[in-house]
Amino acid sequence: MANTNRSNGWRFWRRYRGLPPTVFALSVVSFLNDTSSEIIYPLLPAFLFLSLGASPFAIGLIEGIAESVASILKLFSGYLSDKFGRRKLPVFLGYSLAAITRPLLAFVVTWQQVLVVRMSDRIGKGIRGAPRDALLAADVPEEERGLAFGFNRAADHLGAVVGPVIAFLLLTYLAADPTSPTAREYQQVFLFASIPVAVGLVVIVFFVHEGRQPRIEAETMPIKFSLREFDGNFLRFLGVIALFTLSNSTDAFLLLRAEQAGIEPAMLPLLWMALHFSKVFFSLLGGDLSDRFGRKTMIISGWAVYALVYAGFAYVESAWQAWALFIFYGAYFGLTEGAEKALVADLVEDEKRGTAFGFYNLAFGITVFPASLLFGFLWYQFGVETAFLVSASISIAAILLFLFVTCPPPKKGHNEART
């Protein structure tokens, strides 16, 4: 039995070692970018709420608008990367914008200014997102797409482990009282955020390579964004994604809820780090399992975890419960993120993949903004328990509707390591 377990574990890691160099390079870039982003993100809700006086509704407005802008722009960038056959340039431009805008948080004095900076940062995400995913999908065979996307998400989440550690160390060093930092002390930490993503730009220039994609001429694919190019099954998938996202408000509310449960502000980066440790583990596991057992199984499992976690946050009363829920929450990301993106690649033709990823992100974007507004409104008007329980109920409805989406079965040969 022990030998069998060792053999399975070795086969598991050999599959990851066989991924192409471009997948590894893009994953390093994701790691560096998320390290940069997560120096800021776990501190931002407390900074907004305690230092700038922003309400929960304002926090939801900031994150909702920012993510919606990113998701809508992914549609355009994905389509244009299909049309002109180039993915690397928009990836580079998107990360460049992040490197420029993030340090500006060190100079804001109102939550409205934070909104402008966050929106600019997310514009960069919108430019790079769909072309990067299409570039990843093009570099691996279908039976390894879950593996590649899972690995990329794991690298991204590993950056979200390192970033909060850096934030915690910086805040501990810079703040006179780490349990109650001043606005200026928060902003001193934010200044460091552009360094890792700037290093990522160097990796893109020298280590990310793409084959020339066939250019789609205007007479065969005019510049328009039509869902008629895709079949009904893919459209059902997009509709279910949009519904589930209506339950998926900004994680800033979870951090705020954790603080209410008794976790001190200086510990929030470590809580965020623990969440992303969980994401790393489950992303590596979930991507591989989606190749073996199918995308549908993983997505339904992950959404069920999400519903349970949000129901738990409705009634969390102590710090240890918040820690446990955050760690369990990581399973939702690991089981669904890679599987959802791999499923998009499975359901459409190669030449439409950038556009398909754009529509996938648009389905997310059209409801992520109202999701955060709805959650903030429910919290403000009816209480925190109602807000979390409504979100859990919407995610369960999405699971039931997802049963009507047809997903390709796992491909034969997924157990073999690439040589």
C-alpha cells in the first residue's frame, strides 16, 4: 500500500514537471503579480473602514466596480488577441499598468480616490486576463488543460501567501502600534507593492514565448462581439456562471467579518496567507482531478463548499471559527478555478478561444458588481446573517442549473506523465 501511494504521488508530480516552459513562465509572473497585489489587499478593507471612514456599502462599490471593469475589458482583449494572433503584448501591457498604479494608494486621502486607483489596476487585469488564459490553453494538450490552469492558479495563490507575509512584516516594523496602524503607516506598506510585479515584466519579456496564431481576417470575423458564434451549451454555462457570481461578493467582506469575530487588524495578512496556503494545495489537487474525473464534478464540489462556507460566516462568533472557515474556503477556489477555465477551452474551437474567455469573464463581470452592492446593501439593511445566507442560497441555485450543462468526459491518457 505504501509503495502504491508513493508511486501515485510520484506520477502526480511528474505530470506537473512535464508542463511546457511557457506555462511555468506565466505561472512565475502570476506568482509575482499576486505577491504585489496581496501586499495591499488584506489591509485595504481595514484601511478603508478605519482610516478613511468608508462604509461596507462603499467597500462593496469599490471592489464591485473594479472587478466589473476588469471582466468587461477581458472580452475586448480576448477578441483582439484572436483577431491579430498575438497574446503576449496585451499580457505585458496589462501587468505594466498594475506596476504603475498600485503605489498610488500611498497618496490617497478619500475612499473615492481608492476607487479610481483600484479601477485603474483592474483595467490592467482586464487587458491581460483573457489573452493569458488563451496562451496557456494553446500550449498544452486537452487532457492536461486542468493541470496547466491548476498549476497557474496555484502559483497565483502562492504569491498571495508571500504577499501577506511581507505586509505583516512591514506593518509590524513600520507601525508604532501594529494592532491599530495609522493611515500613513498603511500607505507606507502600499509603496512596496510595485516591486514584485515589475520583476514579472522582465520574466514576460525574456521567458514567455508564443507561436504565431493564425490571424482572423475581417471578412471571416468582423469586429463585433456576438454570442451567436457559440452553441447553446456554452451559453448555458455562461448563464450559470453569471448566476453563481451574483452570490460571490468581494472577499473584503469576509476580512471585515473576520475582524468582527475577534481577529486583530495586524493578523489579517496572516489570515489571508492561511487562505492562500489552502488555495495552493487545492489548486494543485483540483486541476489534476478535473483532468481525471471531469470538470463538472470539480465545479459542483467547489460551489457546494462555497455555500457551506458562506453559511458558516453567517454565524461565526470567534476568531478560531473564522480561521477554520478561511482555510476551508480555499477548497472552493482550488476545485473550481482551474476546472472552469479548462472547461471554457474544452467547449470552444481554438480560433475562438480568446473571445470565449472574454465572454466567460464578461459573464462574471456583469454580476460581480451587483453581487458586492447587493451584499453590502443586505448587510446594512438586514444584518450580516441575512447577507451571507442569501449568497449561500444563490450558489445552491447555480449548482442545480449547472446540472443541465453538458461537459466533455475526461480524455484517455490523463494518467500518463509527459516525457
